[in-house]
Amino acid sequence: MENTRFLVKTEQHIAHVSINRADKANAFDLQTWADMKQIFQDLDNNPEVRVIVLSAEGKHFCSGIDLTVLMSLQQQLTSTCNGRKAEQLRKFILDLQATVNAIEDCKKPVLAAIHGGCIGGGVDIILACDMRYCSEDAFFCVKEIEMGMVADLGTLQRLPKIIASGIAREMAFTGRNVGGKEAEKIGLVNNCYADKELMLENVKKIAESIASYSPLSVRGTKEMLNYTRDHSVADGLNYIATWNAGMLISADLTEAMQAKMQKRSTKFE
């Protein structure tokens, strides 16, 4: 897949997606937002891909939205009517949200490998991933409060469901930097590694482990975890009963059982 703003390669059922705007501290301009959405939709539909690792080139993971986007926003609101301007602005925000949602909506698990700064929109992006890992030099910042804005791409909706509400509110209200070690302590990331190389090495091992299991089971597990997060236990139990009524008796189940009995590695479709 050719793309100047991202490096994308797939090997052994693992797609490696790396943000590639190092000269701009991996800030997201409008084309980057559009490209990321398309990439994750394509990977979602690619049967060869079972797991996705999202990382970045250069010094920082992501410095957030490119300021040129905000500076040009007024020019994009062309109507002379305030109501229509508000309507256009709402659509603009929803379009950016759709890019972040594409990560969460992707049926394959997405592992974020974060180094350096993860700021503003970068936080929105990593919160939509299934798991987060970082190096000790990483830092996280909900920057919008310093810019006179309310974060609107998912941080305020997802962060309180990942870490304690009080810590999430502190991050949102103060805009302070949360370092890699603290991020691990508060549960924002699964693990914090000494450096980027060690982090990527370990994240790759985790991705390989996930890729070795039934793709059908992995996709179903992500579906259930996301559904249960937003519904009651009773709703979740009802959904998994219906899901497994259609999915449980599969070729993957047969292959997994036979491989275990024959003491061999599995070979899934």
C-alpha cells in the first residue's frame, strides 16, 4: 500500500502501520486524517491481516492536529448564515471522529506502540486502539484545554473508561504531561519499556501471539469487549449467546481441537 503519510506493510498476518510525517512531528493535516481512515478500513477488509500494530517514525508519536487545519477552518465555513456555519463545523468534527472510530470499528485488534510525544489528537487515536504500550520517553497530554477548546474526537468519551475518572479529569482539566512510567501506573498503557526498540520488539511478540489464534475468535472477542463496555452485563450475555449460536460451530474450532490433540501448530483460513 503506497502512502506518503504512512508506512504500511504486512508480514505473517500482522499489519504494521507507522505514521510518517516526522518532519511535522507527525501532526495530522486533513490528508493524514483521510488516509488513516482509508488504511484502517482497507486493513479491516483484508483477510490476510489478523492484528495491526500502530507506531510512528521520528522523534514523536503524534503532536496532534496540524495547526494549518485549524487556521484554515474559517475559510472552509463558507456560509454567511451562522446556523449553516455551525452545521458545516459539526460535519467537519464528525468527519474527523470517523477516522478515530475507524480504528475502534476495525474488527482486528490494534496495538499502539507509542514513543515521544502523544499530544491532543494523538491521545484520541491511541485511546481507540485495543492495547497501548510505550517507551519511557513517551508523554501524553490532553492539549485542547490549553488551546481554549474542548477535546472533541473521543478523548473525553474513552479516557474515563480506561483509567480512573479522577485521573482522567485531571488530565483533561490541567493539560499536564503524563510520562511513560506514570501512564503504566494509572493503566493508560499496558507496559512501559526502556526504549522504542525494546517496546517494538515486545509489541511484535504480543501481536504474533494474537495472530496465531483463530481469526474468527479474535474478531468475536473484540466485538464482545467493545459491546460489553457500552452495555449492561445482561445485554452482553444475551449478545454473546446469539453470537456463538452462529459462530461457535466453525472450522476454526475444529482445527484448534485437532491441532491440540495432534500436538501441532494450527493452520486457520
